[in-house]
Amino acid sequence: MNVLTFEKALKGSRAYGLLMSDLKTGLGHAYIVASGDDDVVDEFFTLVAASVYCENGNSACFECAECRKVLHRNHADVFHINEARDKIKVDDVAKLVASVYVKSLSDRKLYFIHRADLMNAQAQNKLLKTLEEPPQDVTIFLGVANSAAMLDTIKSRARTLHLDVFDEDTVFEAMLALGYDREMSSVAAACSEGMLGKARKIASSPQYAQLYRAALDLMKRLDKSTDILSLDGLAAGQEDMSGFLDVLSIIIRDMLIVQEDESMILSKHVSQDIKELAQKYSPLALAKIISIINDTRRQLSLNVSPLSAIDNLLFSILEVRHKCPKS
Ligand SMILES: [Zn+2]
């Protein structure tokens, strides 16, 4: 059982690997941890601090006394600033700067500034002075969602680590480990753009689960043109039409994955339903359906009525299935 929600994925991340190799040779004085995923940055900070102080050879075991202090936020040499991810005022930075020169109890002090991009220019300039002449035993981590909000002078004094993008399998495994079923984990992994926090939000949203089941149901029941009359209303009645088309694309894409590489069936996160559906369509048909779904998106953005857009979509799906049969 992982202590942090995303412990395993974070320990496998490139950003963590780079930091651990720095830790062996000597940590730098400042790092920017760039990610649009605030929750994941928080966890990353905890993991980094545990790794630095862990009594079991920097392993972040979360069992030793040092790791537990980090976890419970009562380690004397670990400082968190702006955990609420609110605005950071120049006074907050002034307090940090004043404490930086107090000697550490161990031989290293870590400062974690959450959402450092919320600092105004005045606060950043105040911090810059410390970054220009940092005390030997201090490392400052800046969690940043929007790099453009950081002064270039700060960026040039910090090493930037990107934490955004995990591959789909990693996200999928992380969602499974959180207890979501394969279907939801797959949807979350596909819609998350590689962001773990976003994936968790999707996986825990009943709305996405409902959309996915509706789209899967639609594909399972769509067999001949007379089916369209009973199915179009069901699809067109979806409140979140763009979300519906998103999950439909994911289903089609997963069907394509099954078609293209049978060896992936075992390892890849596709359900039995997807495998059975995939039997009915050729890879060429599926590729065309993906572009038809994009056309449907375009029609909806041009205010075509949902019902007629969905009618077109369903007819086109059946048409390409017929014209590009499985060999
Ligand atoms: Zn430990």
C-alpha cells in the first residue's frame, strides 16, 4: 500500500529520478517544479522531503521517524509556504528570507513554496535576492502551474523539473491502485492528458462514468439503420455532448488498439465489451469513425441540432462499417 496516493508513479517519474541523482552529488539551491496538477506537486514535495531525510538511505520509506515527521508536517528543517495555494504576499516572502539564514538542525533545510507563480513581481524580487546568495544548506522548491508568471531572473537561477505528463499506462495503473474499476481507470487515463490529479477527478466523477456507459451502450446496440431511431434520442439527450463525444472517441480508439496489436490485448486496459465490439469493425472503419466524430463536434459548434448531428454520426458509423468490412 502506498502512503501517498501517487507514490509509485511519482517515484518512477523522470523529475524524481533527476532529483535523486542530484541528491547523490549535492542538491542544487533552487528547483522549479512545473505542473498543472497542484495535488501532484504537493505529493511530490512530500516525497522529495522524505527522500532527503529518510533514515533508510534516501528511500522515502515513510516508516522511519524522519519520514513520519515529513509526512506529519513537523520536521524541523522542512518549511511549506502557501499550502493553501492562495496569493503570496511580499511579507510572506520576507518571513521566509529571514528564516533562511537560521542554521539548520540537520545539514539541510528545504523550503517548498506551493504555487509560487501566485507571487507578484515584488514578492518574486524579494525572493530573488535569496536565490542569488543562497546559504549553503538551503534548497528552495517552487511549485509552478504557470511558468509564464515567473520572472526570467528567477527561472535562470533554478533548475526546472517538469512533472506534468505521465504515460497512459502509468495513469491507468495509478487509478487501478486507487480502487477504480478498469473501465473508469481507462477513461480517466485517456482523458487526463497524463495528469494524475485530473485523472482522479475524472475517475471519481459519476458523470464521466455515466457518459462512458451511455456511449458504450450506444455502440453495442448500434447494428442496423433501424436501430438509429431508438438510439439517436438517447445520445442527443446527453447534457454534456462534448464529453459524450470524448468518451465515444476513447471507446473507438481502444477498439482500434485491440485491432492493431493483438499482443496488447492482454496488457492493455481494455474491457471485454471493447474486445467484442472490435470484432465488428475493421481498423480502417475505426480510423474513419474517429474523424467522423470530429466532424460531429464541428457541426455542433456550428449550432446544428444535436439530434440531427447524432443522426448523421450514427448513419455514418454504420456506413463505414459496411463499406470497410473486416477482412
Ligand atoms: Zn524513511
